[in-house]
Amino acid sequence: MSPCRDCGTFTISRDRDRSEWYMVHDSIWSEAGMEPTGGCLCIGCLERRLHRVLRRADFTGAPCNDPGLFHMSPRLQMRLAC
């Protein structure tokens, strides 16, 4: 399991309403003060660090960002749809 570095919530879950496994562009990750291999952040903690809501353009084209392939929280689905 991969806990959020800030709040401890598990970002990978078998519960489809809780899973927040995603990839954002390196520039977004860096803007949040994260190192490339610095751990995981849930969507809420990443947005708190950025002081804004994520939008589709922040995410990469990685397969983990495809809601048709992976279970993901409604919050993550909403950000990917914007």
C-alpha cells in the first residue's frame, strides 16, 4: 500500500471509491514540493500544496489516469474530466 505522505490515507485501495493512483506532470509534482521518488499524495493533499484544484491538463497520458482501465475515487474521476 502507498500512504499519502501528508495525511496517511492509502492512495491505492481495492475500494473503488477511495483509490487515488494517478500521475501528474513532473512540473506539477515539483511545484507541490515533491521529489520524483518522494512518495505519494492523495488528490486533496496535492491540491492543498498547490493551493488550487487539479484539472485534466495537470495529468499525464499514463494508463493509470484512464478511468476505463482502473478504479478511482469520484474525486479523481472529476479532476480527470475537467
